[in-house]
Amino acid sequence: MLAVFAMLNGVQRARRERGRAPSAFFNLPAVAAFAVGFGAVGYPLASRTRLPVWAILLIAIGAGALAISGMITLLAQWAFRGISAASPIEEEEIQGQLAVVTRDILVSLPGEISYNYHGRELRSPARSLGTKALPTGADVVIDRIEAGVAFVEEWSVVEQRL
């Protein structure tokens, strides 16, 4: 019931100290996971074995702790999947992004560009789509990113097409 309540109502509640991050272990879904692990192991032990009460409690508490750890691990893997690689959505957002050449881009050698993305200044190796070398300071437009290398086109060429 706690898990369903958390799913329907969320886990955010009024906290006195809003500056602190919420705890991964002391929230409604964690309590629900503990209760499931504790009950799933504790009840059969209490009803079908002759173990002392302290042993049953100790084993059930351990099972509840494992349930919390498993829940947090599975949710973290789900929530952070694919974070390290650029997602297709990010690549689509970067397409058409204005950038500045920070290291000369020669026809045969890649150079480097700098651009702003979500308020952060990023640098990336870059190659030119055209047959002309691009000097440092030139304005360019990112066409695509392949294997971590941005393929760029001179802004004046793109501007003429618009």
C-alpha cells in the first residue's frame, strides 16, 4: 500500500530545511521496500520455523535492508541509463548550433570548436564539411556529431542558403 501511495502521490513533502537533498534511504518508497522484504522473509520464518524471535527479527531486518538496496540500485540504473553517451535528442538539439573555431580546422586535420549548450561552454574536435580550411575565430554551424567529432560548416555558407 505504501508503494502505491508513493506512486500516486509522489515522494515530495514539505521539509523544514529545503537546502538539504532528500535522503535515498528515508523516504516512502524505501520504507515500502523495507516492509516488503521484512514481511516476505519474516512471516514464513515466524510461522514455519522454531527459530528464536531475535533470530527471526535479525534475518527479517537483513532482508528488508537488502530490499532497500536492491530497489535503490535498480532505480538508479534505470534513471541513469545512457547518461554517459549523447542521446539522439541531444544530437538533434546540437544540430544547427552556432559555434566558434578555437583551433584551425584544416581540410586533412580536425580542429576544435567551442559552443554553449544549456549554459555550459563545451569544446569538441571538429572537421569541416567543405573543402576550405576554417581559421581560428570563424563562426560555424554544427551539422552533426559522429564518434565525438563535430562536422561543421561555415556560417556564411549556411546563411546564404537561408
